Amino acid sequence: MRVIGVDSSVRAYELRGGQTELRLDPRWHHAAGMFAADGIRHILTGLDHLLFLLCLILPFQRRLGALIGVVTAFTVGHSVTLVMAALGFISAGPWFPPLVETLIAASILYMAIENVLWARLERRWLVAAGMGLLHGFGFANALGETLQFAGAHLALSLFAFNAGIEIGQIAVLCLVIPALNLLFRVDAFHRYGTLLVSILAGHEAWHWMAERAGQVRMADLRMIDWAGAQTTLAAAAILGFVLALIWPIATRLRRRVRPSL
């Protein structure tokens, strides 16, 4: 559907069934409320994101202070790529969403394996930030279907959607962490429970990864936007460079803070 505004501007919308109300030019508070609700709904119904979050905190759920830094790193990571992808700085060809979903499943599998073999709190924040960059693409894929209804409030809608994700994420953590502490009060239960949950999560993630990889193989590689792919690689290189700069600074700060703990 194309709508011509009073200022002769033309906007195109893709409408789907099941929508009972649609604001083509919403007020700022309508846009903020709608996108915040979409963010909450997406994180609460995104089983892959929730499973990753569970694996991320599982071995260290008793160390709440340290988990705040880990979850914050994940938040910063997915916020960066969410905004970049939503604003069109990163290629979003038809091959890209299934590739992202496959890599998200792979990230869950990796976290599950790390929990079983070599979980270390000292490096988990860096892993969380890197995986957050990947999950941000997944959030952007979901946002892309509704961003057309932001009207003139693009920046506010992006902020509200991301805030909704964080609200939903905090709500989940507020439920999951006390439940894990209750279940794993005994050290032996904590260790074996972490192993069991991680193995089950890794098993599910493996099946997701195999299924989604099949969708990637079905994608028509002739439709790749090579200019967009170059932009994506450049953005990835910049993000990697930023992480490389942050790593020694965070390591030094951690060494200073550790003696006082």
C-alpha cells in the first residue's frame, strides 16, 4: 500500500493479516509504546535468545555483581548491530536472515560447550559482547518488518524497541536467577545441574543449527548484494577493532578491582 502525505511524500507499507489497528503516521508516544511492546514481545517469544541468555548466566548465577557486567556487555553488543542493521548500514539480502539465525543457534551451542568444558568468568563478558553483536542482527530482522510504521520517529522507535528488549530481558533474569539459586543451593547440584542444562541446550541448538543451515543452502547466492556485503565486512572489521581496543583496558581494570573483592 502506498500513502501520499499532505507534503506530497510517498510511503510504502506492507500490510499483513491480523492487524486490528494501524497508525500510518503515529504520534511520538504511540510509536514509543508500540515499539517498546514489540521489543518485549520479541525477547519473550524468542526461544533461541532466551536459551542463549540462560547458557550465558548458568555457571555464574550466584555471582550477581559479575553477571551485571556480562549481561551489560551482551546488551551493548546487540544494541550496536541492531541500530546499524536497522539504519541500513549492513547488508540485509535474502540470504542474510537465515545465515544470522544459523549463527545464533551456533552461538548457543558454543556457550553450552563452554559451560561443560571451560567456563571462565574472566572472559565471559568478551564472549557476551561478541555474541551480542550477532544476536543484534536477529533483533534487527524482527524489527525490519515493523520499522516502516515508525513514521517520523525512527530514532525514538529504535530506542523504544531496544528498551523493550532490555525490559523483557531483565524480567526474565529476575525470574530465572532466583529459580536457579533455589534449585542449585548445593554445590554438587549446581555443577551437575549446569552440565545437564547445558547439554540439553546444546542438543536443541544443534538441531536448530542444522535446520537453519538448510535454509542458507537454499538461498540464491546470485542475489547477494556485493556492495552491501563489503559494507558488512567493513562494519565487522570496525567492531572487531573496537573490541580489540577495549580488551586490554577491561583486563587492566579487572586486575585492579579483583584485590578489593
